[in-house]
Amino acid sequence: MMTDATALKKSYNFYCAGTYEGRIRFTDDGKVMHAKVNARRRTQMQENVLDDRAKYALPLQQIREAMPLYRNTEWAGDRVSVDNGEIYHRHLTYADEQGRVSQVWAKRGGTAVDIVTLGGEVIAFLTPNRYGMEIIVEEGLEKLTPLVVYDDPLLSKPEYGVNDLGTFLIPMRDGVKLATDVYLPEGIDPGTKLPTILVRTCYDRNGRKENFMHWVSKGYAVVNQDVRGRADSEGELVPFYHEREDGSDTIDWIIDRPWSNGDVGMWGASYLGYVVMAASTSGHPNLKAVVNEVNVGTPFVDTVRRGGTVCSWPLLCWTLAQSVGTRTDFQIFAGITVDPAKAVDARPIKEIPQQMIGRSSGPWDMWSEHPEYDEYWRNCNHAERAHQIKAPMFVISGWYDGDSPGVSETWRLLTEHDVPNRKIWLGPWEHGPNRARDLKGVSFGEDAVVYDYDVNVLRWFDRYLKGIANGIDTESRASYYVVGENKWRTSADWTPSESTVTPFYLGSGGRANSAFGDGTLQLQAAAVGTSQAEPDKYVYNPGDPVVDSGEREPENRRTIELRQDVLCYTSERLTEELTIAGELSAVLYAASSAVDTDWVVSLTDVDEADNSILLSSYIVRAKYRGGYDKPELLTPGQVERFDIFMPNIAHRFAAGHRVRFSVTSSSKFVAFPNSNTGLNPYDDPKPIMATQTIHHSEQYPSHVLLPVLG
């Protein structure tokens, strides 16, 4: 076996998104040395100590520190345990023309930093990344690693350097100027007209600019812009409101440049995903391709007023982080310097920013001035102009993405208007997709992390901006990962055309309170007058809301389901596997003693040990049952029908497990508790308790609709 000293003398070629970025060498005294490549000329530069500010996903210093352990580990069998506690599973193999065969070892637990061995010796380290796989590999052994995903002859190659044209202040239609950086391929033939990829961000255009340079090296112009009111752009941040017009105006500016061929694509994730969706609804004829990842949705669907409620921590963390200055404070965003529990408990609601960050927040103040759906919200609603979407859109998200409601909204609109060449890719991923193979106690297959994530993004742009016939447009419209089965599937559509939307009806003898109640979930609605048709009641106290994580994650709701104000409807133990895949929804027939209230519905998988793992959940405000633009208070005691959307999922329930659907009226870390008064929530009206009644019978057949795969 190689000695530690010999191992540390090795150098590795470093690639980001398939582009060579120089050499990496680990020294005996603990340093990581990097011989970079000049970004413009693509020439090798002198070796220096790796800059602490280098924004690489691959944890090079950690690899250096653990290198002796990796070198002294026996890489054999199906499972390898390193002395530092890391676990690796045998994964893929690669062979080269010389007949050598390598082995990829998939890291389990935490961020995937995989290892490649040849003959038992470590030759490469890699980590997938939404912006591009990063890998260090011994020179000459590249063909024995996942780096070969970039070898597709129909994929744009990294043939160019990066020519930074500098920053331009682009005027919008109202005169506000937005800071915009332009990067062109260096070495392109003079006079060449280029397709452009546009990125518009609220997080400072300098923060991720290195990640967008691989598109430049592959023959694209890249335009990177701060949205108004952020970083170096003029104006005031009014979230959501200006993004459609500003996106369209920026495209106008791009196509008027001498280097533009008139074809523009956009990429965006999270809020940037809202931005690209907004630009798409402008119907700009020169917007020819969109990649939309984990996108924030319309404010009344996903963010500010999710389901008509007033969103709590998911909104607060983002808004406070944007409100301390023109650049985002990610310590606040991550809940590090602002305590989420204190923030959601602070009152009055209007003054939470002053209490948490010592200053007011323009967006927070503005939203409080629009307590009902009006022209402000209408202007931010994608549905108002979704008929204008023409650009082929590639939608990417996952089952544990907190903005799943926005992704589901986007796909619903694309489907309703039959937008040509739409495509969706859904994995067992978080808001930061394609990161890990294990999450909160749930384990996926080795292929839950894919090596061609950014390759498929590039293929989308290559197809619709360069006209390369690479076949991505002829592939299945939907690709999705079934958790539990731990397998990728494809379908001609999403919801999968193979799914049968099946109602599962609620039933009980009137005592469905908690997981220990008598609530059932069955395929037939209970006949009126039978033991399963008795309505269920609970008391919702706004002063004692349900405290869950507020995240879309596989949270164990076992403790939450001990509460008397949580109604649980549970199936019999399954005698065989049950697989569901697609968009979900529920229909509740419910009454309240109050004039307004909230409903929270959840779907969980209950195992043999009674752990109840969250799959999908959503919250709605009762007075918007007829539409956000048609608020109507309840008549106390009157039964009303509530149609409730639930975010997408693909999941296999194992034999012996049970399906559970639960109903309650609060989710503290998702929305501020409804006061049940029907009054302006921003005025903090004195809350009252409400008696809630859920009906389930042939007359009032409350049910959850599950897309069942045969």
C-alpha cells in the first residue's frame, strides 16, 4: 500500500463542470496548493496556497486532512468504513481503452463527496453540484471517473476563455438602472453572434459568478444582473413586483448588443426561479429556453401569503436577510443570528423586523399594507399571464424542497396552457438539490445523487439556444425518483400518465383525535348513519399552535400526532406495496364555530414502529375557499367544501406500513396562527378559540386524492 508521504506528493487535475481549472497538490505540512488556470487566456499559472475565499464545493482542505485515512483504508467489499466515521458503498465502475477498471464509492450520510479507486488505490475525489460536478483526479485517469459524462460528442465543449466586459448600468422602462455584468467567450471568431444565458439575482451577482463561467467557456455569452434594490443596482427591492418587466427589458438590451444573435435563455433557482418564471410570462419572443430550479411560486401560493395565511419563518428568514442592507445576510437566512423561535413569537407582527434586526423592512411594511388580494398581488401572480409563456422550460425540484408549492404551481400552469417542450425532473432532493443520499433518517439509493445534473442543464441550452439535436427534446417529459422503491422512473407526463388518481375517504366514530383515535382511511365513503360517519371535532387554540419543523422534510410527526387537536385518519396495514406518484389534493367538508380559520392537511407514512414520516403538507385559510380574490367569511357551524392542493411526491409505502392523512389548524413555523376573527392579521387581533368539525360521510365525503401507480 502506498505510504502517506508518497500519497502527498501526488498532484491532481482539477475540473469544474468538465472544465479544467488547474492542478491541486497536498503538502506534508497541511497545505492545499493550487496551480490555477488564467480564466481569460486558459494558461497554467504558478502554484500558490489555495485561497481561503475560493468558492469550491469540493472540500479540498478536509480531503487533505483525511488523506492518510483514505490511503490506509482497504477499499474492498460492498461497504467501506473509514476510521473517521465516513461510510462508503460500492457504486459504479468505469473502464478505459487499456482495460483498466475503476470503482466509484458513494458516500453515505451528509454531502456526497465520492471516491474513485483503481486497484484499491484512491485516484479521485468528486462532489456533484447543481452548478457542475467538481473532481480532482490523477492525471491520465480521467476516463476512469464520472468525468466522462462531459464526453458526449453532442455537448458543448470548454473551448474558450472568459472575456469580462465589465459592469453596465442598464436602464429599465422607468429609468432605474440595474448593475449588469457581461462575459463573452475569449477566442471566439471576431464578429461571431452568440446565444446568451441571463441570470438575474437578489443575492449579489458576484456571489456565484464563477459558477456561471463554465457556460462562457462552452460558447455562450453570460449576462449576470442584480435585480433592482440589491447589491449594486438602483431602486428599491419590491419582491416579485418588477421582475416580469425588468426581465423583459433586460432581454431587449441583450438582443441589441453587437455580440448577440438574438436568442436568450434564462437560468434561475429559488427566488431566481420566480424571476425566470416572471420573465417567461412576459411572452418575450427572444426568450428561447428556460431552466427553472426549485422555484419560488406566486406569493399567495408559496411565500408571503402561502395558502392565504401570513407565512412565518420561511418568509421571515428571507425578508430579514434582505433588509439589513443591499446585500443578503446569509447568517440571518440560515437562522444563525436570528432565533427562528423568537422571531415567529414576536409581536406585533408589523414590528418583527425592528425587534429582530433593529430596523424596519421595506418589503415587510409594504406587505402589511396589502392584507387582501388586490392589484399588487395580482401583478405578482404568474397565473394572470401564464398564457403568454412560450419558451421551452426545464423544471427541476425534489420532494424535500421547501418551495415545492411553487414548483407544483409552475408545472400546473405550463400544463394548463400546454406550453410546448416543457420538461420536469424531480428527485429525492432538498432545496439545494442533488446533494446527499440520506436525509433525516431516510436512505435513498446510490443513484439518488446523479453525476449528469449540470450536463442536462447544458443539454437544454444547447438544444434550444444552439440548435444542437442532442435528443433531450425527444426524451420522456417527466423523470422522477420513487422513494422507498429507490428507483428512477420516467413518464410521458407529470402527474405520471400511468397513475390513477384514487380517493381515500376519511372515516371515524367521531373520535379521530390523535393517532390513538378511531380515524380510518378507506376506499369507500362511510354511509350516513354508520359508525364510520360520525363527524370529528377538536378545539383550535391560536395560543397553542402545532410546532413542527416548518420544513418540507421527512419529519417524524409521531409526537405531533399525540395532540387532541390533530385528527388522524389511518389505513389498515398494507398487505402489499402501494406506490403513489404525482400531484396530490384533498377535499374537506368542514365547519368552524369561528368566522375564519386555517386548515392544515398532511400525508404521512406510518411504519411498524408507529413512526409517522411526513410526505406532503399544505395550509389554507378558510375565507379564501372561493378564490384569493373572493374572500368570504364563514357562517359559524355551516359545512363548507374546501379543495386543498398538496405538493407533489413519489413514494412507495412498504407492505406492513399504513397511510395516514391528518387535519389540524396550525403550523407555527409555516404560518402565524390564525386568530379565528376574520380581522386583518397584521393588526394582531385578539385571538379566540374555535371548535372545528370535520365531516365524512356519503353526504360529505372528505377524502385525499392519491395518484396510485399500478
